[in-house]
Amino acid sequence: MNWFSLAGWAWYSYGVMAGTLADDPKQPSADVSACKLAADQNVYLSAGFGYELNCAPSVGTLSAFMMFVDFPDQGATESSPEVLRNFFLPNAADWYYRSSYGALKLSVTADTSRFYRMPATAASYNWQRGLTAEQHAVYIHDALKAYNAPIPSVDVLYIVPTANATKISYSPTYMGDVRTRDGTYVARKSVTFGYDGYKTWGYLVLNHETGHTMCLPDYYPFNGSATGLFIGGWDLMGLISGPSPDYFAWDKWRLGWLADDQIDCVSVAGTTSHTLSSLEVAGGKKAVVVKYNKTNALVAEVRSSEGLDSASCATGVLLYTVSTKTNTGEGPIVVLDTTPGSGGCAGDRLNDATLRLDGVRSYIVNRWGIKVTVVARDNEDYTIEVTRR
């Protein structure tokens, strides 16, 4: 799919005056269910509601077990696995607590008694050339065999290698049921960490990969293009080290972290007025979802430099499209660049894509007949008007 065709790129002039959209904007419809686009079960990790792949829980407690491994060719150099446990926790668990407004608790039991020696060399697991699902399963089976002790049934199994294991170069998630070779059930999913976490991403690699266990897609491109091609640094499921890593409001709604009454739905023609509070703090209205059809929607949310987005280089009203028929890694969410000539900030052209009162205030998605205008701001609360043809 050509991702540029989703948004129908166009931009409006600077400094649009309030009141140009309609003389008397109406309040939004209360029927938010119309905007809950259903997942397409034939699309891998579809970005719609109700996707089914034995997803890990996103509300309440997500239970995990963490074990530590090393290899005959790349043995552990750490004094104890406790060093690596502390690399991830409690920061990763705290990140989820803050992003979910307290709705999700990540509960991890870690066996830090020793590194369990894998039966094969790190190099032999083929990480450098890219894993197949079958090769990934072999690695997990070998780790469970090395552990050689009962593991309580959990949602996610974390397999953490020594930081000396450079041949285990990246951190994929195994999306099938995790079982031992003899068929004993262990977990819904497994995250097998790699050297990229230690070298580049830090503890947030755990949050990104655990997002997959909850069936969130990747928002960076799989075709080798720049990581920020679709969304810049606006969500952890894209660029892990981006300046604004908090999850999109669309996914927070799907995960159950935002209630229906925190979303305004626009599904019919007309002009409506909406006041939104910043996504990063609890409470208030968090997003306007403008339904285009059964598989596509436009979302408006307010991003600030509060909370998990404290490193943000631009704030304001963020606009993006959602497609439930687009596969993970192909642009199921695309951030709209309302400032296409700016050059961006923090290393990506999309990182300053927001609408603001002191800059670009209005944007038109021509292909979809939708226009969004910022009309007022009160601290981090923004009032916008939405026109849908």
C-alpha cells in the first residue's frame, strides 16, 4: 500500500482565524461505538479493536517470568544476573504504570540465582542473519531446557542474555504459545532480548517488545526506510528512543487505558467543537476520532512535554490516520505533517508535526474531506473544531 495515499496530503494557511469553519459548532455525538473500528483478523497485528492472537492482558496484572542465559562462546561477564534485572526493572514497570494511568501492573518474577548455559554457541542461533519463527522456537526451547526446572504459567517469558552475547543482536518477540519441547505450556508469548537493548535502547526495549505481546503492531517501516518514516518519534512502537514515546491515544483506548467517555467520536458530516487535555496526564478528554469509513479514521490528540514525553521537542495537537487493513511495519498509523517545510526537530521531520496556536493552526485532509483547526488553548488544554464533509 502506498502510505502517502492514506492522508491525502494538504495543508492550510498559517494563522487561520477562529470561527471560519462554522458559525455555531455543535458538540460531539455521544455514540463513541461508531468509531471503534473493528480489527481485520486477516491483517497481522491489525490496529483495530478486538484483534485476536492470545494477546497478553493490558489491564490489571501482566505476569512475566525472567530468566538469564549465557553461551559457550560468549559467557557472562556480569557479577550476577541481578545487574541485568536492574537494567530493566523497576523502570520498565513504572513506565507502564504511568502510560496506563495505573491500569496496568507489570509483575515480573526474576530468577537471578545464576546464568543458565545454553547448549549451543550464540553465533549458531543465526541472529545476525535474521531469525525464522522455527529458529526462534529452537532458541526458546534450548533456554527452557537449560533452565530445567518448572516455570509458573505466566503471560510472558522474558529470556535475557548476558550483555557479552553480542551475537544475540536484537530483541524479537515470539508471538505463538510458548511450550517446552515436551509440550508443557509456559506462557502466551516470549520476549528474547538482545544486545540492541544494552547498546542502544535501554530498558524501553522491554516496553516496546511487551507491547507486541499485547498485540500492538510496529509503527516503523520493515522495508529498510528511515525508522521515523510513518510516525517520527511519537510512539514507542515506532522509534524506541524517540522524544515522545508515550503510546498513541488510539492504542491506549484499544488497550483499555482510556474509557469511552474520554474519546469524542465524529462519524457524520458537520462541524463539532472539542476540548482535549494532554495525553500524558490522567483524566479529561483525550482524543477526537473522526471516522472516514469502516477501516480508516483520523485521530487528534494533544501531546505535551509532561510525563513520559518530557523530552518532546514540539507540543500541540497531533493528527494521524489509522488503517485497520494495513499490516504491522507497513504504516497502520501515519502521522500527518502539518509543518512540511520546517525540517522537523530532534532528528526527524515529523517530530514537530503538531498544530499550534502560535504556528500552523489548521489542516485539511483533502482526500477524506476532514478539516481540523485549533481555536483556543488554556495551559495544556486545547479546543479544536473538526469539520467532516
